[in-house]
Amino acid sequence: MQIFAARGYDAATTREVAMAAGVSEQLIQRYFGGKSGLLLSIMELYAERDRAGGFGTPAPGDTVAKEIENFLVFHLDRERQAGDFARVAIYRSIVDEKVAAEIARMFTESREPFVLARLTSLQSHGLIRADADLRAVAHALSTLSFALAFNDQMLFRRSPESLMRVVSVVAEMFSIGLAIRKEDSAES
């Protein structure tokens, strides 16, 4: 991934990757079918590590707003640390359907279920209204976490202060939208 990030995926050669890894270039061909297969394999390993909690998890929040804020801030920090991976994978996803499908799978198997479980827990504690479509909310927050972490932070280089303002406002807006309404509590 370091070679792909430093040289650009298209410019990087399997020879350079093999030299950096201390292996024969033929091994990359044999086991991965070339550069594209190697990238997909790296992405699969990254996804496995993510599902297993290998990158850590956001701290739980005691309110809906804090839970959402922690989720978004966690992904800002994580993307900053995994910048090479994100840059290469996102760049390739634009022109390679297999890479795009792997990124989509990574999101639907890690971020969305994670935030859905956290929101469901808050709902079971009476902090989110019963009719809230938490699957849709989890999808929206996962997508937003990527947009803030990759697009705004890495691509557009927004300041940490402006990103934190956005996170705070978004967390508050979602918490208001998910709050138990007076008419809901009167029916109980």
C-alpha cells in the first residue's frame, strides 16, 4: 500500500512492490494475479481487521448526540491514520468495479452494523423513539463518516476545527430527529 500511495497505483509496478516486501515478483503474479488482485487482497485483510475491531471502536456515548459524535470523530481519526489505504482504494474504486464493490462491502459489513447496534441499544434504553428507521440512520451516518473523513479531511483539507463544528451540529440534528416526541411518551 505504501508503494501504491507513494508512486500512484498506476505508476507503481509489481517489481517495486515485490522489492519492498522482500519477495519475488512472480509470487505476486502467482498468488494474487497481479497488482489488482494484490490490492483487493489488501482490502479484504483490512476489512477483516476492521470487522474484528482491530482498529478499535468509538467510545460509547451516554446520549444519542454523544454516540453519533464519538462515531464520527473516531472515523476522522482513523482515516487520518490510514490515509494511504484510503487514498489508493478510493482512487481505484472510480475505475475498478471490483474495488468499488469491496469498499461497499466493507461499509455494509463494518460501519453500518456497528452504529446500528449502538443506536439500537440507545433505543432499548428509551433514548430513541420506537418508530425511528435505525437502518437508514446507520447508513446515513456511515456515509457521512466517510464523506467527512475522506472528502472533507483528506481531499479538501478542511481544518480540524471546522470538521468538529460539523460533527457537533450533525450529532445534535440527528439526536433531535431521533428523540422521543411528547405525543410518543403520552401514548406510553
